[in-house]
Amino acid sequence: MKTIKTAVLGYGYWGPNIVRNLNKLSGTEIKYIVDLDQQKRNQASEDYPSIEVTSNADDIINNPDIDALVIATPPSTHFGLASKSLANGKHVLIEKPIAQTSKDSQKLIELAKDNDLILMVDHTFIYSGAVKQIKSILKNRELGDLWYVDSVRINLGIIQKDVNVVWDLAPHDLSILEYIIEANPVSVSATGLSPENYVGAPLEGIAYLTIKYDNGVLAHLHLSWLAPVKMRRMMFGGSKKFLVYDHLDPEHQVKIYDKAIGKTPEGNYQILSERKEGDMYAPKIDQKEPLEEMVEHFIESISTNQSPISDGISGRNIVIIIEAAINSMENDGVEIKL
Ligand SMILES: NC(=O)c1ccc[n+]([C@@H]2O[C@H](COP(=O)([O-])OP(=O)(O)OC[C@H]3O[C@@H](n4cnc5c(N)ncnc54)[C@H](O)[C@@H]3O)[C@@H](O)[C@H]2O)c1
């Protein structure tokens, strides 16, 4: 099978993780790492002496020897770099968010379609063992009907320069929700707070989003760059059971609590089971690094010419929700219909 020759644009915080995982794969070879910053280029040369390092993305985008580009630069550069790459016949894997407007996201989808190319977004978490397991638990109706999802994704920084906390963190929750609950969002309301007074940054560093889905699920996301504790916790409340997904729990990422409210024969609601030892179980989770699974899926999608799970459409769906959330934040949290 032909070796897929790739280049990675951006070697800041996330780019090195992409390179580390892509470099492990067979069937592909990283030919270039590109970064505008001299220090990052020096670091890349030190980390990977056999990979060529350069500052000029255009040269690489125009290089006929390159089959695919991975874009790990800041969100404000995604559309420009991705549209040029697709127009030049390159398959593209782009970091979340795919672009900064749904219009630009749609243009990328069309460019990929017209040129018969793979366009994929790095929605990392949907490639994790935990999220795949939760999807199957919900599909098997172990939780009963899913009623609500409560997510807390908070930590201290990194405060991004070109986007607010919603653009930075919400793609994780929204892509997990899209993948797991397989329903369409119908409305979003959001409120946010700018950390200007704390750190001099102009964009919202805390946000609360409420999203309603067409299957009745209610989701609430708490996002923050200003919390001194790091939490990555999603809670799924069902009619029969309650599931907690704690991405940072090294032992039990997923826990299922056998506790529910149900009707008594007389028609009253009551707690069906009491809180006690044995009410919870934690299934075994595949611990393969999600990013490895993600880059593998990109290369496989190119080889088989199959649309990836997190394709351009999925990327655009997430951007549509974020646009509505920002619209709501700018209008005192009013509910925006999608
Ligand atoms: N999937 C995840 O879990 C995850 C986690 C963190 C970041 N990200 C995403 O990764 C992307 C990058 O984020 P980051 O935190 O690494 O940012 P960063 O600022 O640390 O790094 C970006 C790098 O891109 C370089 N760059 C900018 N414009 C360039 C250009 N035109 N050509 C070449 N290099 C260029 C910069 O010099 C910088 O080194 C963002 O889209 C972010 O949302 C994803």
C-alpha cells in the first residue's frame, strides 16, 4: 500500500502530541513540521532530527509530494490554511474547532467534496475508550431513557488569545454529545464572563451553556479557564441509572450508579434503591491513547476513501452550536433556536 506523506502545521502546545502519535503509525510518514516560531522549530528539530522543519506553510501546501496536512495552528488560521490545502489536493485533518464560522466550515466541506478529499476534525474524545463505552451503554439502554447531561470542564488556563473559552473547550463536550446521544440540538442559551478584570484578557473565560436536544435530552456545560482545580467530568442522568465519566480518574473513568426515581404501585415517586456499597460498578475501559486512535482513523479514512466519524459535517455542527451560544451570550442569555 502507498505510504501517505504528511506534514504537520503548528508545533505549539498540541502539535507535538499529534506528531508523537502520527510518527508511531505505519503506512504514513511525516515529511515536514511547520511553525512560524523559531523556538518551536528548534524544538521540533531536536525532537525529530529526521523530519524536515520549516517556517513556510505555503511551500508545503504547494508541495506535490505531500498527500495530507494536519493543521494544529490557532483557530483563526484554520480556514485559510485548510481551504488552501484542500484546493491544492491535500487531505486535511484539522484541530477543533474546524473553523470560526459555520459558513467557512461549509466551504471546507464543499471543497473536500469537490476535490474528493478527506476532511476530518480532531474531536479527540470520541476516539477514547471511555466515550465509546458510554455510547454502547446508552445504546443498550442500561441507563434507561437518557434525561440530562451535566458537564464540568474547568481548569486554570491556558487562556487563548484568539478565541473565548466556548470556542476552546465546548467542542469537546459538544462532539461527545453529538456522538453519544445521536440527537439534534434544537436550542442553546448561554451566559459568560470575561476574565478582563482578573488577567487582562478580553474574551470570556467562564461560560455556562444549556442545550436542548430533539429527543428531550437537556445538557448543561460549565466551562472555565479560571478554576484552580482541573475537572473533566460529565454526568449522564437516565431513568434507570446514573453514569459519571471522569476523564481524569486514573482507575475508574466510568462509574454507573444503580439509583433511580421510580413510580410506586400507588403512582407516587420514590427513591428505588438506597445509597450503599455495591450500588456502583466501574466497567473496564480501553486505555489506548485517544489521539493515537484519532490519527490512525485519519490515515485509514484516506487509505479506504471512507468518510471519517468526525468529518467536516460534524465539525460544522459543533460550530453552529457555538455560534448560537455566542449569540445568546451577547444577548443576555436569550434562548437561540437552531
Ligand atoms: N484536541 C484537543 O484536545 C486539543 C487540545 C489543545 C489544543 N487543541 C487545538 O490545537 C490547535 C492549536 O492549539 P495550541 O494550544 O497548540 O496553540 P499554540 O498557540 O500553543 O500553538 C500553535 C502553533 O502554531 C504556530 N502557527 C501559527 N500560525 C502558523 C502558520 N500559519 N504556519 C505555521 N505555524 C503557525 C504558532 O507559532 C504556534 O507554535 C487549536 O485549534 C486548539 O483548539 C486541541
